[in-house]
Amino acid sequence: MDLRQLRYFKAVADCGGFSAAAAVLRIAQSALSRQVALLEAECGGALFERGVHGVALTPSGRVLLQRASFLMQQVEEARSEVQAENANPRGTVRLGSTPSVGELLYQPLTARFLVRFPRVRLQLIEAITPDPLTSLMNGELDLAIVARPASTDGVLFTPLFHEQFCVFGPAGARELPSGEVHVEALLGLPLVVPIGIPWLPRLQTLLGERVHKLWPRVEVVSMNCMKQMVRGGIGFGVVPNWTIRHEIAAGEFGAANLRGLRGHRGLAMPTGRPVSRIAQSLAEAVQEEVDAMVKAGILAATVERPPQARPSPRPRQKPARPLRRSGPS
């Protein structure tokens, strides 16, 4: 017994005959009769009394009609509820990022997203330790904005943008290089860096064994703490250049871009568990907001997207060779 058979049965009962029900259902009368016969066989007896002027329900048919009407009503209500939920979903979605990204992105993202999904509740988390990727893998987040992970096992990583790193310090500091310099300029400088130094593998590639000459004097959790340390003359910071744009514009900090040291940020979603519709919608909103910020110059970075697949070129056909005639022409 399935919903289609019950729907066919109810249509025959409502229309008082097979031909009229077949017309309403827009199926062949033979197919309708076959499905009702299968239903009667499963129920163990006739559901209709056939006559010249149509059909009438048997006592067992009247019992089934009551049950079928109730079930069909429940199915329709469920369909309506799901459609309403799809049109205006509700629930909680959790997004994590580092503090620098959260400070820039969260407010405009929330304003954009909640206009479209007013019944959704956002939980926005900023963290360096534990990092957002770890929280994502532990099931504490639905999606996270992270640096490109060394391994993407268990994670769907969608590139968002890449950023230029710089070394910064108090404006006019004598030790601070100017312009664009090689990462060798960091050697010997007292540094204030994030705990774990997420960009250390890239520095190891650029510096080789000389990476051990780096002097991470202080490791901090927050960007604000790093800026305070740099203001106090404790050391120089290494950050994406867009994170100190306001201080540079105000003449508080000076900075030099580090040649070869670039970061890649993207949106990470788990592959080992279902992704809700609101989480997918939030992921799309993140990409839209990042694109808008880069276009407006608010985010001094470059949008990064996977290359679009190009259709394979059609093989060039060799021109047909003319047939050679045998014998004299």
C-alpha cells in the first residue's frame, strides 16, 4: 500500500466511477483499475461494488476511505509546512573565523543575511586558539572562514580571496623597512605573532634553514593585543596588510609588504555530515559579501575562485582526400 494507490482509490470513491476518476487523474483507466485491484488484493477483499451506473464503497472501503482521507490531509499539511520552511527557513547556523576577518565581515554579512532569512539565528564565533577549522571538524561550527588547510580531508574548501602579508610597526620606526621587501627582512627583528604562527610553513619554504633565525618575541591570541604590543614598542607585527589599513591611513603604523608571503582564505564546510539549507545559504552570502568588499576596496585583497572548466576543443578534422580514379580518365 502506498500513497499513490490511496490517492487513486480516493479519486474513484469521490468521482463515483473509474472513467471519471481516470479523467481527473489524467491516467489511463486500465492503469487505474490495475492499481485499485492491487490495493484490494493487499487489503484482502473488495473495496468497491461495481455496477452499471458506477461504483459504491463496500463497508471495508468506507473504513479505508476515512483512513486515506486523513493520511492524504497529513501529507498535504506536511508538504505545505516544508514548502513554507523552504521559502522562509528557521534555525541556527554557526560561522567561525579569525578575529580580523570577523571584525571586517560579520556586521555587513549579518545585515545582508537576516534581511533574507529573518527567522534564522546566527552564531558568530571569533577564535585563533582553538582555530576555527578544528572547531568545524569537532562539530562545533557549521562553516568556517580559514586559511587554506594543508589537507582538505573531510573538508570542502572554497577559495574566497588571497591577501598580501606585511611587517608593521610604529610609523617612523628606524628598524622598519619600507616599500616591498623580501621576507629576509624579518630575520633578527623582534616579532609579535599569532599563537602557532599559521604562516610559518610558507616562511620555511622561503627561508629554508634560516627560518630558525626568526625571533617571535611574543605570541598573542587577538589582533588588538598584537597592535597594542606594537604600539608599545615591544616588537613588529606580521599581518595581512588590509587588517591595519585604518592605522596606516591615520599615520599610526608604517608597513612594508613581504614579497612572496601571501595567504589564501576560504570557506570550509564539513563533508562528513549533512549541510542544512541555511548553512548553504550563509555560505553563498559570505561569498557575495567578500566579492562586494573587494570590489568596493574595503578589503584590499584579490578574489580567488576555482577556475571554470573549459569545454574541450573539438578535434580538427582533416580535409577529405579526393578519391583517385583508376584507369584513364
